[in-house]
Amino acid sequence: MSLYQILNPATGEVVEEYPTATNEQIAEAQQRSHDAFGPWAARPVAERAAILNKVAD
């Protein structure tokens, strides 16, 4: 298994390492995103904006 590294651009130091996703994990995440889009898009714009503003706060 390979690791994805997050580097500090100023120092080149490794800040964190994460395992890379498999093709199956990526496909599953894409499918979940696709499935969630319809219900999200069906909400009124004002409701979606309120949710995103709450997250930003």
C-alpha cells in the first residue's frame, strides 16, 4: 500500500501521511456522491445556502 504525503511547502517536511484509496473505494465514493446529488439539488436554493452558511460559521 502506498501513502499520500502532505508536505509543508516552506520546509519540505512531511506533515501527515494517508493511505491511498483503491479503485473500488474511489468508485464507491463517486457513487455515493452521485446518489446524494439529486436530493441535495431538489432542496430550495435558500435552504442550501442556509446549510452552507451554518457550516461556514
